[in-house]
Amino acid sequence: MQKERHHSRAYLGEVGTAWRVIVPIRGRLTPVVLAERFQSKTAALDWLYSAQGEATVSSERRRVRQVTVNNPAHPLETLPALS
């Protein structure tokens, strides 16, 4: 039976003087930091768990995945085949 693969949850980080939502992307070393800035951790959590926040995280994951898959210069696609 194949193990289900899940994305890691989005989390909050204090970047500079604002709280930001950070989205881990499977297959990438660096996560995506969303553009929204929040003055408090509570405001950031409220937004993250709202319908708008969940939709934004989901669409960002899809967007990054499409860019990675459609990019012919992606490092994983340029590796030589193992023999």
C-alpha cells in the first residue's frame, strides 16, 4: 500500500517587524513567504485559518508547482541519468 504524501502545514514567522505566512512546498528547499504582512500573530493566524488564507496557500502551492514542472531548466531535469 502506498503511503499518502501530505504537504507540511503553512506556519507563521516574524520577518522584520511584521508577521508573515510561510508556505513549505514539497520538492523545494526554500519555502514561499507570502506577501501579506500582519501586525500581530493573532491577526496572522486568523487570516491563515480563514477561507481566504486557505485559498491563498492552496493557490500558491499550485502556482509554484506549475512553474517548477514547466521550467525546462529545473535542476532535477538537467541531472544525467544514473546507469
